[in-house]
Amino acid sequence: MPVESWRHRTVESNGIRLHLVEEGDGFPVVFCHGFPELWYSWRHQIPALAAAGLRPIALDLRGYGETDKPEALQEYDIQHLVGDLIGVLDALKLDKAVLVGHDWGSIVVWSAAVMHPERVERVVSLNVPYRGRSVAFPPTQVLKQMGNRFAYVLFFQEPGRAEARFSSDLTAALHRFYDGGAADPAFLSQEEFQVYLEAFRKGGMSGPLNFYRNIDRNWETTSNLADRVVECPCLVVLADKDPVLRPEFAEGMERWLPRLRKEIVSDCGHWTQQEKPEEVNRLLLDFLSDLAG
């Protein structure tokens, strides 16, 4: 995998310097990673899409990797995250792009699709369904009623507490996330794990954790998006062994996604594009075949 040859760039976007990695020269496909990940989460997809004549562009989201890490908690709300993504399109002079997200990256691309539909050609979401703004109460209140499955989200809410847990033994903390979410923890080699470990040692966890600390704020500020339909073609890829985002959570999405294609990857946990890269690449290339060069 020729990671060394891929183009690394830093662009000015929405008031920050944002790092991205790209390859190819075809139709742009912008990848947004989840927690706790990096642009590197898409290392298996970049060469496959570039070889097919597309232009994969993988971002380090705000607070991650080589991208700037603002200190203010409110600078990690959904308006800022979507603003960063649209700012990347502007910086690269792209009128439209396919948006691909996983985990938190999916929340960003779904939000971009309803806030800026004119900039979005298609949406691909791994593991995270779209259900509009469907909860009637702030998300933290809803999560308190859902048992231990989302307890980590509530634990992350208090600034400083989760940072202390991660910093006390970052290696063990990251392994708990990666291994605990996977169908087979061997999906990450030791060398690949080190890429994540070194990035979070250098950049810390406050920025990534601040995504979670804005979930109630995001709910409060997006009432105008209630029940907004995503009109563009959408592909949702679910994993049958994701311990948190179960495939059944995606039932009924057609109400908000009239041009939906839904797929389920077998024997796969939460880290779908890393656990089952060949299957994910096949689904992506099939969905985007008419845009490929």
C-alpha cells in the first residue's frame, strides 16, 4: 500500500488549517472518519478508488491528527464540523462531491447533506443510519434510558474526566475501543495501531471528545432541520456484529432517504472499512461506478 506516495495537503477551511490526504484526479469522494480515528482509517479505500478513476480525499477532522485543535468546546458543534467540510470543498474548488462517513464522520456527512444539499452528489454512511432529527428530547436524556450500550457517551460529557482516563494509559484505552468494537481484533496490525497511538499521544483527546459534548447543543440548534429528507442517492452499509450501532437501528430509514440502498456486511464489527476493506471497496465502487473514470 503506497501510503508514502499519497498527496498530503493542509488547506484553510472555516477558520482552521485542515489536513487531508488525496490521490487520483477523477470525481471527488471526501471521506470523514469517526472516533477515535484519523484520515488513516481510509487507507484501504484510497488506492482502490484512485485506481478506479475517482479522487479520494480523506480528512483529519477538526481536533484530530494534523488538523488544528481549537480549545473552545463549542467550536466542535455540528455547524463548525459541517462548515469545515464545506470549506474543504471551497478550498479545493469543488462544486460537489460524494461524501463518505463512518461513526462521527457519518453524522457530519448526513448533516452536510441536509444543510448544503447543493454541494452533495451522493452520501455513503458506514454503520450510522439517518433518521432525521427524530428524538423529542435532548440526546443525553434519551441515552440515559438506553442502558449500558451508550454509557460511554454519557461518561464523555464532563470535560477532563475522560481525558484523564485516556491519558492514564492511552494504549490500553485505545485497545478497549478498537478491540471491543471489532468482530476480530486482529484487523489492526501493531504497526497500524501505532499510527493511531502516536497521533493521540501528540494531539490529545480533548478535541475528539468535544464532538460528544456538543450533542445536546447540536439538537438545540438544528430544529429547522427536523424531518429534512436527503434527496440524493444514499448508500448505508451496516455491520452485523457492531456492538453499539446494531443493524436494526436502520429500520425505517426510507422515510428520510427516498433513494436508499442498504447493505449489511457479515462477520464485521464497528470498524467496517478497516475490518472488511475488500467488501466495503466493492460496495463503494459499485455504488459509484457511473462516476468512475
